[in-house]
Amino acid sequence: KRVENVFQLVQFAFVVLIAAPVSQYPVLNVLPLTAGSHLLRLAMSKGDPLWLLPRTDLALLVGTGIGYVVVGWLFFKYAVSVARSRGVMGHY
């Protein structure tokens, strides 16, 4: 039940990340959701297909996506090991 409360707050963070001004602050490209929404915004405003987007931006998008999946997986493995060591896994 506590996860539901946290997830409501995370939804607001998603909105902020999607609306981030990446064209003004390129360093925001490494945050989750910002690079993808920026590239999608570019493609839709110009009417270009997605494969005509800059290769470096697409590579950065794929790299950050893979990086966040790996970091999330490592954090999950760590959290599971801590929960098992404390004996609080539950029966879910």
C-alpha cells in the first residue's frame, strides 16, 4: 500500500522529465524519458521519420536506456538480497 503513495509522486516526476527543455539544456539528455520525448518532439514538429534523426542522439537514447535498465536491475538485486537477509520478503 505504501508503494501506491510513492507511485503517485513518481508520476509527477515523469511529467517534469517529459516536459524538460532539452534543447536549452543538453545535459538533461541523460535523464530518463527526456531524450526520447525530445527526439519524438523533433520528429513530430518537422514531420521527419524517426530514422532521419541525428545518429548521435539516437545512440545516446539507446545508451541511456540500456544504462538505466542495468542500474535498475542491479538495484533490484541489491534490494532483494537486503530483504532476504532481513527476513522481510513476505509471501507474495
